[in-house]
Amino acid sequence: MPAYLHSHQLASRFQALDQFLAEHQALWKPRPFTTLRLGWESQYPELAAHLRQSPLADAEANIAPHGLPAPFPQLAAQAEQLSAIGELPDTGLAPAGHRLDANVPGRKWQQIEAFGRRLGFAQHSGHWLDWCAGKGHLGRRLLQPGQQLTCLEYNPELVAAGQALSDHHHLPATHVQQDVMAAGSSQYLGQDKSVVALHACGELHVHLLRQASQQGCRQLAVAPCCYNRIPGEHYQPLSTAAQHSPLQLTLTDLGLPLNEAVTAGARVRQQRDCSMARRLGFDLLQREQRQCDEYLPTPSLPVAWLSKPYEQYCRELAQLRHLELHGNPDWAALEAAGWQRLAEVRNLERLGNLFRRPLELWLVLDRALFLVEQGYQVRLGTFCDYPLTPRNLLLLAERDR
């Protein structure tokens, strides 16, 4: 079983991942959805042909990689090895108060429980600060006798609902309406605070790491999420090691670790497939109509659009993009071509998807190394199994007063 990582192990793992990702970026940066022919296909024609001829079911089935042409099996093994990371130890958690889990979705409550059981800090936590708290379910679950809780949340309705819940349970909790990105948020951070953030998106948790270390917070527990929700078009590394990396990550690159649907139900997956197939068929149409072999971005569409006849779908989408259609397209053939492209895209994506977890771990290690540079002792591991949430990496950071 792989072990979780300590401060002294972070740099070497980061360098190994950095070399792996940089060396093979031509395989994972291009997107089959937007590019008809990928650059790596001429280098690995046997693998490309195999993936293009595979049915959609193969992509969905997550078939073992050893049966695929080179270099897929070798890359899969290397990616798995570099991504291996163990679970943080279960330090226990006092039983939840009566009906504390009421009105909390089951999956979310399981994540909260798993997160809370991994917060093994050396020093006693006297005051929890729940960052981007929502209704404060996480903070309330962590509260033990003698402790206090502050919840910061931007949405006033969630703040009010959270305060009502805390008052109902007679808990020493203060819910504050606060834009955590605004300057005023730093006043709530300090040496007496143990800060927790479960799936605060992108820049929200990056800003926390910067502010909490600057304000002297002695304990941090952060499970990152949505790495692509950042200002600007390119990733700004936090640590010295990442700043010296040859990798230049775009918003599209940062979305790669999120390109999965582990928790989606069958109906949602079916709608997603139908939407993608229709868009891919429209993409073939717009390339022909514009006489331009280039992807044309299209807006998000309501689910109701999936029930429109395909001709109507394409004509109305063309209107949205101010694209005038000429001639008499074969709509049935175009729709069928979209589904065929979906199978090709999904299977071609299997190669890039090998790099999802390595890239995510690279990003979280950047955050971990930054905290080490700020004087923290850091542990990095998982807090729950992958099916409960793919975003299951947890940073624990602690430093003396």
C-alpha cells in the first residue's frame, strides 16, 4: 500500500511528476474534442488506429491498459506509480450530535465525516475557521466541547441558514457574510485559528493558503478543487519548484483533472453523451460551412435542446453563432457522424486521461511545497476513497506559534 507524503518527501515526488508531465505534454495537452487530428497520432499510428476504431463502450468500461498498443501500457504504469499516494491516518472523531446531519446530502456528509477523521494535528485546536463554509456543516461537525467556530461565506442566504442551524444546536458558532477574496477576510485569520476548507474552488483556496500563512494560522486542512477557476488564462505557480518548471499550464490544461464523471448517474451521463455527440456533429457542419478546419466554441445549452430534431438544433445553434448555413446538409448522416466522433473522441481521450491524476498531484504538491516554504510541516494524502469524491487529496499543514 502506498504511504502518504511528509514534508521531506514532497520535492522529490514533485520533480518526478514534473519531468513526466513535461516530457509527455504533447500527449495530454491537445483535446480530441476540438482537434480532428492530433499531433501524436503520426508518432503512434497503431495506438491511434486502435483507439479510433474502438466502440464508445470501451471508453466507458475503463478496460485494462495492457491490451492496448504502445506506449499506452507503459505510460499507464508510470502514471499509476507516480500518482500513488496513501490515505492519511484515521485519528478518530467524536460521534456527531443528535440530528447534526439532518438536511445534509448523504454523499456530502460522508465526505465531511472522512475529512474530519483525518485532522490529526499535534496541537489542540481551540477555534475552527470554516472557509467558504456554505451553511457550515463541516465546521459544526468538527466542534468539540471548549472549541469555537467561525464560518465565512459569501452567500447571505447560506449565512442566515447556517446561523439558524448552529443556534438550533446551541453551538458556539458565528456565521459571517464575507467575500473571502476581499481584504477584510484576513481579519478572521490568526495564530489561534485552525482553518478548514473542503472543496473551496480554485483561487478561493489558493488565496486562503497565501493569507493564512501570512497571518500566522498554525493549522490548515485543505482539500483543493476546481483548479481551473482562476483569474487570467495561465496558471501562476505558488512554490519555487513549480515556478522553475518548464510546464506552462492554460485553463484548458487545468481542467484535465476534472474531466471525469465518477459521481454522475446514468441519466446525467446519457444527457452528456447526447449533448457531446450533437455538438461534434455540428462541429463537422460548421467546419464545412465556414471552409475552415477550426473548432468554433458554442455556448452552454439547456437540456431541452436535446429533444429538438437535429436539423432544428443545428440551425438554431448556427443562429446563436451568427453562422449562415448554405445548401442542404444530410442531417441524419451528420447526426450519425457526431455519434461516431463521440466514440473516437472518448477513446482518444483515454491517452490524455492517464495524466489526470499526475497533473492533479503536481498541482497539489505545488501548494504543499509553498506551505513548506512558509514554515509549515506538511502531510499530503487522501481522506476518502475515489468513488466518494475524485477530489480526495488533503493537505494538512501545521507550524509552531
